[in-house]
Amino acid sequence: MAKKSYPLSKVYGLLEPGPVVMVTTVRKGRPNIMTMSWHTMMEFEPPLIGCVISGRNYTFDILLETGECVINLPTVELAEKAVACGNCSGRKRDKFKAFGLTPAPASRVAPPLIEECYANLECRVADLDMVEKYNFFVLEVLKAWIDPAVEDPKTIHHRGRGIFVADGERLKLRSQMK
């Protein structure tokens, strides 16, 4: 089999880092939602998440200022709303109202949870060392919530250029890790 060169601009779709999430922040009592797919687990306890947020995004400035956010995990049923939130700015638009989403109070941070999402992670910024150079935030999860009624959540994953995939068949394979 002969391999062919692959465009560097498309590598993202090969290494898609995880499910699409909806990040909520709040500034001066005004909540915002940003859709994000550039994140990775960095540590288990305490749970640390690394994420890239463009310096051009409204959320970037809010997160730098407040140091708090909630990472909300939508299922495939919310795919259209998640993408719609990602296709507009919250600078002048209330995305909760615009897309019919419900803010719910968090217990450890000011930004709201998104009620319709099956899981919510209340976070604070733990490290800003790589923000200036790479727009890379390190977040510590302070509190995690999950909807026990959602037994087999199907998350969505961004492959690039408007292409998304939903979780497929679940595999259980033997692991030596505990």
C-alpha cells in the first residue's frame, strides 16, 4: 500500500482530542457559552484538564479575568445547539436565550451549569504559564456532576471543517490499570 502526503491543516481531524464540550463563563452576572473541542486530561487526582481557547474568543478574556468556568458535556441530541453556540460570539448575544438552554447554579464557581448537558465539571484556572504563548489553560475540576438517567451518553466529536461524528459501539477490553 502506498501512502500519500496529508495536508498539515487537516491533522486536527486525525487526532481529535475528545468530545465537544460547552464552556460556560460569567462576567458581571452575564453568562456566556463557548463550544470547544481542544482539551485533554492531564492528571487524575486532582483532575486537571488542559484546553486551548483562542485569544480572539470572548471566553478567553473572561476566563483570564475570573479564573472560573464550567465544562458541560452535551450528548448528540444537543449537537445542533452546541455547534450553533460555537458559530457566534457571546459578546452581544445571550446564548442561553438564543438557543433555548437552561442555566443551573453551580456549587463551587460562579458560571452556571447547562442543565441539558449530561455532565458538568466546575473548574478553576490552575495554571496560566502557557496561556501567553499557546493560549493553553490548565483547569482543575473542583466538582463534577452527572445525570444518572443518561445510561449510555453518545458524545459528539469534531473532525474539522464542519464534520462531526457521534460515539459508536462501546468496547470493553481487558486493562491492567486500576
